[in-house]
Amino acid sequence: MTRLDLGIPRYRAPKSSLPETDGRPDVPGLIDRFGRVARDLRVSVTEKCSLRCTYCMPEGGLPAIPRDELLTAAEIARLVGIGARDLGIREVRFTGGEPLMRADLAEIIGRSADAAPGIDISLTTNGVGLEHRVHELVAAGLARINVSLDTVDRTHFAALTRRDRLPAVLAGIRAAHLAGLTPLKINAVLMRETLAGAADLLAWSIETGSRLRFIEQMPLDADQAWVRVQMVDARELLDTLSARFVLTEIGRDDPSAPAEEWLVDGGPATLGIIASVTRSFCAECDRTRITAEGTVRSCLFGDDETDLRGLLRSGADDAELARFWRAAMWGKQAGHGIDSAGFVRPERSMGAIGG
């Protein structure tokens, strides 16, 4: 299997090639042709992961990105600082792969907090090993956390992730609660294999004081096994959960927030559903992404990437980096187009995009 087959193409936009910006207004923010403004930064810090979830990773994992091709902690912090100071970024979330696989994650968070004082810093993790590191991450500036957990059935978890690590994940979640990282959100990808246990996962989330969000599966798996007609959609999930809970739709507090919310049994507990495929929120998307190798990716489903790492390492100043970043986001596509006849899945899988 080639590197491209596993979802990590080697494309690099030359650092001297500024993306087309005809018609772009002279504004500092990350505006695109459709009037959307990106304020939410996602930064992938590694392609490595301690699990092998079937909807994301191939069984053997993704090919390793050479260490010198990954952004350093100082480089990540510099980009976070530029984003916050010059481009209107208001929050940053570190992702992967699995960000806990970076030994210097606390340094990344601490440097970023120093470079962008007051910015909201969060983390998406699978929770494996979190119990051992949560205090250093909080001390460095981590404010919020999302833990990916699709089932609380140990047998199903092992089958789905190809690793028997559910106890470690649950320990990480408990540690995060004790460290004050609340409200703690649980992200669960909707899968045919785990639909029967969805109500149990919701009950467990309510019992532990976690906020559960189900996410429709998108065609971002490295094995390219996703098929539209086989996916579990939001409607089917709601029908399944309604057999056990009374769900009252309350919508979105923020139009750009991906999750629609439901009260569970009258509240105060809530359920979130991110219906990325069947109830697309592309028109309100406010995200910009930096991949593990330092490219700006304007959309999960757009393979165009603009290289910032090359600029960083060739001596570009902050103004030049901001100019390239603005240009990259100006070309953002209208939406993912999953339901269109001409849809083509992206070459990259979720592993190193910065989901």
C-alpha cells in the first residue's frame, strides 16, 4: 500500500505560490468567497495514534511522518499567535492522530497560551494515557477537552478500535473530571455496529456528568470503506434513543456550532448530534485547519493545502505568513458535497488533517 493510498499525499504548494485572491476584500480576518469567517483553529500535532479505529485508521496505522516534517512546539505557538493577533482566531483545538502521542504536548499548549494570551485552548483525545498527563496539561493552559468514545461495551470497543483499552479511556475521563475539565464532551461516531449500544452510552454519559455528542460518520476513513447507504444517520439514531428517552429539540446556541442539541427527559442533561452528512452546516463553518506537517487546509474535504512550514523555516515574517493563510482560506469550497453526483472523497484521511 502506498503512502497516497493511506491518505497522506505528498503534495506541497510551493512557498512562493500565493493562492488566488482576486476579489478578496482588504480585511484582516480569514474570510472566504462565501462570506464565512474562520475563527476556530484546529491544529493536528501528529498522525500517530494509540488506537486503530476502523472509521479512521488502517489496521497497521498511517505511515510515519518524519519528525523533522512535523511542526515544532515553537512553530505551532507562533502560528497560534499570528492567528489570534492578526487573523481573528478566538479558539484553538489540538487534535491528531492522537495528540497525547506528542511527548511535548504540554509545551505546545504552554507556548500557545503565552503566544495568544486569553485564547480558549482545547484538546480532542481518545483518552488513553490522559490520567497520567492531565494535570500538566491543565497547568500549561488547557481549558476544555473532548474524548472520543463510541461505546462503553468493552468487547465492542476492542473490535472497533482494534485495541482492548476501554479501561484506560475511562480512567482518563475520570481524571479529566477530577482535574476540572468540565463540561467534558464525549464524541461518538455513529456506526452500525454500535447503534444498539447508543442508549447505554447516553445513560453512562448522563451518570458521569459528561456531554455526549454523536457524529455522523463521514468518508474520511483511510481504508475507504465508507458507503453512504450503509451509514447511520441522525434520524435513525433519534428513533433508537427515543425508545428509552424523551428527547426535546432545542437547536443550536451558536449558528456556527456543529452540534444540534436535545434535552434528555426534560433536562438538565442534553444530547448533541453532529449530522455532518444529512444536516450539513457547511454554510456556517468557521474553521481553519493546520495539518501535522504545517499546511493550511481550508476544508476537511478540500485537498488544496498551502504550505506554512516552508515559510516558517525560510525566514518569513509574521505578515507574510498571515498573507498566505488569508489567501488559503479565501479559496475555501462551499461545502463537502457528499450527496452530489460528482462527489470525490479527499485524498487525506482524518489521521493528520486536524479534524
